[in-house]
Amino acid sequence: MGFARLNNVSRSGASAATRWAEELKAWAIPPEILAQVTASPWDFPPGILERRADRSRGLDTPSTRMARETLPARGSVLDVGCGPGAASLPLTDRASALTGVDTDPQALQAFRNRAEAAGVKIATIEGRWPDVADRAPVSDVTVCNHVAYNVEELGSFARRLTEKTRARVVLELTLVHPRAYLNELWMHFHKLPRPSGPTADNAVAVLEEAGLKVHRQNWTPSQPNTWFPSIEEAVAWTARALCLNPDRHAELQALVEPHLLRIDGTVAQPPRPRATVWWAGTARD
């Protein structure tokens, strides 16, 4: 479906790109709170992204459908911010070649292992997009899932995706910032108000301001996106995201356990609404 062009200039005169960058910067955690912990609250511990990638293989989502729709038989896919491959592995029934871009070498190795097991040609590029864009091959389809909220310069980021894509770029993101669900817990434990933006609406405004003719579909997954083998691991991950030490785990568990799902012996966070945004590539061989 088409998405109507938004008014990209606020009353203050700030562009959509400026507002996006400013709202992302507001998510910075105060140094005095970071100093209380040793593990980064922004990094994913081993297992979470791997389980997400493994469970993605059997899912038919709007993002996968939009990517497959313009992917030629035995076509090529560029996966930016690939992690272990949750965005592109579902396309290996049609694609013959995957290229993954990520800053984490361990994630790239996990991506390589899964792509090779699927029988497709695989290449990996370590680095941050768009800094490494010149090293990436032109591909038929580009996918980029759950990276946008880490990108302050979203317009230039997206334009480089477009230039490396023949048919279609597909970007997936949650409707609101992926850490917004923790805002009440930040108030409870740290008395720290957290931002409410930016949102998927803001992302679309930035993309349109960058000259892209985008389309959008909102949807809610049928399956959870984050799984844990036990309640203890779920609490430990949430505590890490909140900069809490182990002495607060019991208090935290009492607050979060009622909101977690128990499925087939595992623990999962409820699925959160998201948006699939897509637009045409401009690359020509």
C-alpha cells in the first residue's frame, strides 16, 4: 500500500532528519548509571539473536513477502545489520547468494554457518553501514531488520541501501523504539524518565524527506521475537538492559514475570507491533 507524504517540517522548522537524530540521542544512558555495571545494556548476550534467526526460517511475515515478491529465482540478497540472519534466511528457498553486513564478527560467523547449511553462496562484510557500502555487491533485494533505531543519519543510510539494490529495499522496525517497553521499569528502579520517540512514523518521514517513495504495512507478529530457555535468563537480560546488578533480580522478576509468555518449556516476550517499509532500488548493472 502507498503511504501518504508527511509534513516533514515541524513548527520549529526542524527537518524530519534532525528530529529523528535528536530523539535518538535522548536515549543515551547517564554516565553515572552506566558506571554501576560492567556489561553494555545495548548489546545482546549470546543466544538471543541466534534463537531469533533459527525460528525465523518457518515464518511468513510481511517483510519476507515484500522481499520475495521482487526477488528473482536464484537471485541475490544483501542483509544489512544481519546478525545471525533472521531477515534473510527465510529467503534461501529462492535466493542463491546472501551477503551479510554487521559490526559483530561473531554474528557474521553465525550468519555464515546458517547460510552455508542452507546451501547458498555466502559473503560477509564486517563494518558499519554505510561506511562499508562500497565493499558490498549490488544485489537484487536488500533487507534491513531492526537496525533503523541505531542509525542517526537514517536518510543517507537508506539512500546507500537504495543505490546497492536493483529491485527492492525492505526495512522492518518496531512501531516505537524497541526499548520503550522498559520505560516504566526505568522509572521504578532509577527514577529516570525515558524518551517516547522516535517512532516508525518519524522514520517514514525521514525516508520521504530523503526522496524515497516508500510503502508501509503495520502488523503484529504471530510469534514472539525474543525467546529464553528460562525465567532466570529472561530476568538477567532485562536487568542488563536496565543497568541493574544481580541484587535487584528478585525484585525485577516479580515485576516482569507476569508479562512473559511460557511456550513449550521456554519463556518469551510478547510480540510487539512493527512496520514493514519498502521502496524501489536504483542500481543498474
